[in-house]
Amino acid sequence: MSVELNHRITGEGAPLILLHGLFGSLENLGGIARRLQDEWQVHALDQRNHGNSPHSDTMDYPAMAEDVIAYLDRQGIDKARILGHSMGGKVAMQVALQAPHRVEKIVVADIAPVSYKPRHDAILEGLTSLDLQSARTRQDADKFLAEFVEIPSVRQFLLKNLERVPREEQEEGGAVFRWRLNLPVIDACYGNLAMAPEGDGPYEGPVLFLKGAESAYIQEKHREQIERLFPAAELRVIQDAGHWLHAEKADTFAALSRRFLAESR
């Protein structure tokens, strides 16, 4: 069963759906939305169990694709362009494979249509073991999480999911913060999120894969699977960028996306 996704709509023009990655929210692609909203009506979505979207005990790519398709139905969008980063890229690919008639073209940012070995075990361990009763400040939470996540910018990104409990909801001596993420389900369903998108046949429409030159998420060994599922795919590499290419090289990322999305093919 689909859930009704939280969203933000900006700009005017043909619809463009933005899908964030794991542990993220619609804010993560905000810089790209601002750079593209002059030409497209940008629909930035919080995916299930993330941001301000509903929580669900089910989390896999077919279900998440259904969320996007249901969103298109509610908005009266017959066919859309979709841009997704990481987990969001897999959801974009799943929508294209599952409902190709609803997809004009897709941009897939730094992820391949393959199954990956677990990459987020330390992050999940840190997030799930953080004692919210003891974390009285964000600095407390950051200090604890540093034992699991070394890079400060990654911790800052993760801690955006920590929201303050409204004063009227706080109990005396109770937690000051709570997670917006549905951490228990994300943890339980992480194996599903590492899996490849799949469908009954290939998606024949245009697909642009954007790879960060310093990222290992898209590799030469993935070429065969990409061509099998997306025979019209092209790959562009953004230099001096890693997995967070949309933030590290936002202007280049937006320019490549704009050119591809505007092409009449």
C-alpha cells in the first residue's frame, strides 16, 4: 500500500520529481531544485520513513516506486522526468522499470542498478544506539555519533534528522530530541535497500547516469547490468566529486541535468 508523501513544489513548467537518498529528506536536493525551477515545476519528495512523510513497516523499492506513482496520480501528472540520488536513484529506476509509461526520462545520481554489500552498518549502529534520553544538546549527539562516523560533514547530515520535541509534548525528565527517520524499519529493511531495482523488461527511454569521479558506487563492472536494464543510458563523470556530487559540484551537476532533461528525445 502506498503512502502519501510529503512534498514541496517550486517553479513552473513540465514536472520534475526529485528523490533524495538514504537518511536524507527533500532538503538535500534543495540546491538542485533552486537551479532547475526556472525551467521545470520541481516536485521535491520526502520518501517513506524519511523527512515528514509517513512511517511504514514496509520498505523496498517496489513499494517506494508505488509511492511516487501514487503521488503522480494525486497531482494529475501523466508523465514526468525524475531525478534521484543514491537510494532515490534506485527508486527512480524502479519507477521507470515498473511503470515506463509514466516516465519521460530519468537522471540517476551516483548509483547503479545492482545489489551492494552493506555500506552503512556503522551509521545504523550509531543512530540506533544513540540514547535520546541522554542527548540534551546536539553537541551531545554529535559527540556520541563520532564514535561510529568519523567525518564531521556526514554526522552533520545525519543529525539533520534529529528534531527537538515540541515543548508541549515534552515530559519532565524525558527526551529533548526525537528522530524524524523511522530508524527501526530502516534498520530492519536495510537489506532491501541494498538490492537492485528490477522489472519485467528494460526501460527503453533516455537515462543519464551521473558519477562522481572519486566515488566507487558506479563501476565498470556495472556496465553490462546498466545496458541490460537501460539500453538508452549514457554516463557522465563529474570530476573532483564523490558520492555527494550534487552538493560538491552543484553547478556542474545542475548544468548536465538541465541539458539532458531539456533534450527532445
